[in-house]
Amino acid sequence: MNELPRLASAIGLIFALVTILIIAYLLSVFAPGLFSPIPTILSAQKPKLWHAPDTSSIPLNPEGNLIRYGRDLIVRTSLYLGPKGTVKSISNGMNCQNCHLEAGTKPFGNNYGAVASLYPRFRARSGERESIERRINDCLMRSLNGEPLDTLSREMKAMVAYMRWLGKDVPHGEYSAGAGLISLPWLPRAADTVAGRKLYMKNCQICHGSSGQGQRLSKDGHFIYPPLWGENSFNTGAGLYRISSFARYIFANMPNGATHEKPTLKAEEAWDIAAYVVSRPRPEKKFPADWPKLELKPVDHPIGPFADKFSADQHKYGPFPPIEEALTATK
């Protein structure tokens, strides 16, 4: 008689297991992915880095010829627009590619992936809505310490065509992953130019020279490696004159071979090298219309006037958290 309750219990357990298996099967058919592991779900949410389209896909027609010319202008700007340019002599001998690496395609190398999707856009520096053409001319006047191009010139149309082709698959209004520069936290201290000089001599002078003069193909030829200071380098109005921009650029890209995934330098070393480079002499160029709203000026913009009472040196080298905290408190 005692065996009957045990048998009933065993049958009940078997029935329950069969029921669970049937329900699981039905859910796998009608609700696939319900039991997917959490890591899979999270990895699907991670943005995929933007990669440039293959240049072999550029069409073989007049539009494609314009795109290819635009790419060549980015890679060999000096040939066309440098001191001995074949089209015009309006820049310092550097190439756009010196700052926008690999023809503006390298992830976190100041690439052009989001240009077509975001422009025209409002920029706090000018306080106005800017076109792609205006942005290109801004670089020519600042980073290449030169003069603007006619917006109707073939050269301007070609560079715009190339940038639009690069970003043709990025949805309008979206910022492609890996565009611009990598993020770095503020240093808790001021960046150190003395330490930066030692790091520069160890890691950077082999390409850029002990005096920051860069390297040319020949005595009067084009730069293989750009000058980082001196008369042929970017001027004080350039974006890389801001230490945070330069440190972020260095960390993910320098020395040669470094990437955002495998940086060669520590973050604080990148800050110190950036401090040393921006401390060196370079062309001074004033843009009095910049930052019409001072409260929108970045805390590491080194040129006054400022919306606070911190010194120009602290705005240039840091520490920046106290400036940021003071500005936040006034809002």
C-alpha cells in the first residue's frame, strides 16, 4: 500500500517535467531569443565602429572623378594648395591628412564619417550654423595657417563630394561611432611640459624632429611627417591648439602604429606631450569673432577673454575640473 503514493508522486514529477519541456519548446518556436544570454543582448547594443566605404566602389563617371580628386586633395593638399601649389599657394605645406588620418577614415583619427550626416550644423565657436564648405575653409585658415578657398571652386566641390561619399551610409543626424576623437578624462593636475618634453624626445622626435620641424621628402619637398610647431605648423586658432583635443588625438593614434584599441602611451603621458607641443612657438592668428557666447567656450581654450576668473595658464594646461565646476555653479 505504501508504494502507491510513491508511484503517484513519480508520475506527477514526470508529468511536470514533460510539461516544462513542452512549454520551453513552444516558447523557442514562438518567442525566439527569450532565453538568449545577457552578454549577447548587451553586445548587440554596442555601437559598431564606422568604416569608410571601399574606394574601389567610387563610380567611374564625372561624379566619381570629383570624389577621387577630393580624396587626393585631402591626402596631398600641399601639392595643390601648398607654398608651391599647382592650383593655388594658400597654405603652409601641411596636408589635411596630417590631422585627419588615412584620408579622413581612421576610427578616432579625426575622420570624416559624420560630416555628411551632421552638416550644416550649429557650432558654438562661430555662434552660427555652418556648412561643410565653411568648415573646410576654417581648417585651411587655422590648421593649415592659410587662406580660404572659393566655395564654388572645383577644389572645394571635390572635397565636399569626397566627404559626402564617405558618409553616404550614415543616417542623417547621426554621429557615426568612432568619428572625431576618443574621450579622455581630465587630468587631476596641470599637464607637465617638462615631463612632456622628455616623452616627446623618447617617442615623437624620430618622426617630427627634435625641434618639431617635421620631415620632408627633400629639402623643399612635401612633408612626410608634419611640423608640430614653428612657422610651418598650425596656428593658435586651430583645434589642436586646445590641449584636450591634442591629448585625445595623441592617445589613440601616436606614435605610429598606435590605435584606440592598442594605445602605446598612457593617458597622462599623452596629456603631458600635448602640453609640451602647445607650449612651443607657432604662428599667432586672431579670430575675434570666435565664441560670441563666452559661457560656451571650452574650459581648455587657452585664449581669452574668459567667462571666469581663472588664469590663461590654467585654461591652457589645467587643472580643468575646478574651472568646469565653477562654470557649472553659475548655470
